Amino acid sequence: MHDGAVWQFSLNALHAAAWGGSLVVALVVFTRYLPLRKLVVATTVVTLGLVMLGAYVRLTDAGLGCPDWPGCYGHPSPRDIADQDALAKAWKEMGHRYLAGALGILIALSAVLAWITRRAPWLASGILVLVLFQATLGMWTVTMLLKPAIVTAHLMGGMAILALLLWFFLSLYPATRAVPALRPLAVLALVAVAAQIVLGGWVSANYAALACPDLPGCRGVAMPEMDFENAFHVMRELGRTGDGELLPLDALVAIHWTHRMFALVVVAVVGFTAWKAIGQRPVRWLGALLLAALAAQFALGVANVALSLPLPLAAAHNAGAALLLGALVVLNFCVFKGLPSISNRQ
């Protein structure tokens, strides 16, 4: 090995040692001065922001603003892009990736602290595994050119991480006074909202939000012509049928109509659950919050159609889904595990 190679090897080893030492110091500082609860709160807030940013990227057609991964046109940040609109989309996409990277670090730190303090370490590890898979889905979203199944799975991954982080946070506090009478309804409501989020993700991934541009019917009739076979063919390309033909409008209508009709099921199930929760003193406040979140989300859905999907309302509808899911996660924790004593500092 000649002198230049030895020098380069030594320099690389020094850099690796510096980064490793910095990581160790950071872990020590986090362990000593940053309580796990505060770290999980920060991580949850970042996750919610990332879900909203992802919706913004998708709604502004910036999902392929950088057509390669993990860089952008071969660089760590957007550069040498003459078209200003393309440059703006590239920065939106890379901003989403940068924030996702920061979230991965926060979740990794949370998992380390969970093992050090022996507080829900397996749950924290599961979240870390999920975020690694979510990063893989993010890569496939780009490399597979926004294939609807991958885009929808990526959205569900983000929502699942948010839900698990909420459960993780609540599990860090002592809990009392479970409400077993509400358990079946709470689970049913959570499943219904999760299913509706999947349908909403499928609408967004297929750009079917305005396939039914009128209310309360669709394209002037109560029951429009629909193509369910192509609408819910999972493994197909964006805008194409399973056979590679152009996706017909009837398929987009079927996607939108299904999401709209299932929204009525969600309103009935979640509304009834919220009403029952209001009747239970320990979770009365949570029932009222759930009812308010449901009403707001339904109103946003109607407004998006009535106003032809304005960007702020469309992004708010995505955030509303996350908040509604979060409220149901909290309700399920309370009815199964008990009300967490958030004021407890031990």
C-alpha cells in the first residue's frame, strides 16, 4: 500500500472515529439530560409534521421532483435545475426526505433510551423496524414511479408510526381506571377509521379526488357507472389497468364513490362510539374531542369536493385523518390500559 493510500485510509478511519465518538457523546447527553417522555413527544410531533408534509408533496405533484433516491439528480441536494418549477418541486421532495431522516434518528434514539431505561423497549424497537421499512417504501415510491399500491402503503406506514408513537408515549405513564365496557366499540371505530384512511390514500394515489365533482350524488346521478375491477386492482401502474391500458374514468369514479360511501359508515360507527364515551365519566372529555374531530373531518371532506380540492383544505383533510386516528388510539389505550397519569413525573 503506497503512502497516498495509507494516508487516505487513515483519514477515513479518523472520520469514522469522529462520527462514532460524536454519536456516543450524543447518546450519553440524551440519556442524561433528555427524558424519554420528552423525546417521544418531540418524535411524535415530527411524525405528524412529516405526514402533513408528505401530503403536501403529493398534492403539489412533487413526488417525483427528484427522480432518483436517496439523492436528487445524483446530488445530496437539488442543484443545476434551470426550470424554477422543477427546482421548487425538487426542494419539496428533498425537504420531505431530510425530515424523514431526522425522524429516523429520533426514533433510533428513542429505542436506545427505551432499552437503557427498560421502558417499553420492544415496542420502541418495533417502531424502529417499521420506520426502516417506511424508508424502503419511500425509495420504492420514487423508483417505481408512484405506483398506487406503494404510495398508499407509504401513507399507511406514516400513520402507523404516528399511532404507535402515541401508544408508546402513553405507556410511559402509570395508568388507572380502564373502561372495559367501551372496548368493542373503540376497536371497531379504530378499524373503521384505519380502513377509511386506506381508501383515502387510494383516492389520493390514483388522483381520484375529483372523479365525483358534485354533491351529494356523483356526476349528476346517485349511482354512477363504476368499474370496480380496475379500480381496486392493486398491482398496477399509475393511471393504468392491470393489462396496461389507460385507467378509465369509471374506475376513478368507483374509487372516489367507495371512499365517500364508507365515510358514512365511519360517521355512524365513530359517532356512536363518541356518544357512548361521553356517557362514561373517565373518558367523557375524550368522547367530546372525538366527536369534534369527526365533525371537522367530515366537513373538510365535503368542502374539498364542493370547492374543487383547494390545496390548504386537501392538506387539512390529511391532517384531520391523522388527528382522528390519534384520538382513537388514545381512546383505545384508555379503555384497555386505563387513563395515563400524565401529571406523574416519576
